Amino acid sequence: MFTATRTHDYGKHSISGLAPFLKKEGFDAVQLVLPKAFQEFDSYEQITPELIAQIRHSFDENNIKIHILGCYMDLVNPDEAIRSTAVNTFKQCLAYSQLLNASI
């Protein structure tokens, strides 16, 4: 059994600081919404492969499982530009999910 939380309920932390903080609080699994959790970026467009690698390393090092990689997107917006951006972001998050070894 896991003790889990939504990371963004604790505000934004540094990539190197979030997982140790969560471990200290007694959690071993999380729902992670990237732009809501980390100080290093405010949007999905700012995320790089290097940042994803740092996140994975920190969570692995602290033995915290990312059960849910949250990605709140409006995939049915009638505005083609908004919908297209949302779909592309969602696809990118699917790749992040794999890289972060997230369950969902």
C-alpha cells in the first residue's frame, strides 16, 4: 500500500527539493502536474529533456513513485489553435510519462 498525495497541494518546489520534502512528509507515491509542482518552469513549453531527467533522478533517489502524471488539457475546444496546442501538449506528456516511469 502507498501513501500518496497531489504534489501541487504543497506549492511549487525546486526539482531537487520536492521529492525529499515529500519523503520527509511520509509519502511514497504522488500525482505530479509538472508546471504546478516545480519552480524551474511555469508551462509545458519550458520543460526540457534535461529537466525531466532531473525530476526522474530526484524521485528515484527518494524512492517516490509517480503514480499519476497529470496533464489537464482541453482536448475538445472548438478553437482549432487551442485544441491543437492541447493535443500536442498531451502527446508530449505521454512521452514524459514514460520517461518518468509513471503508472498513469
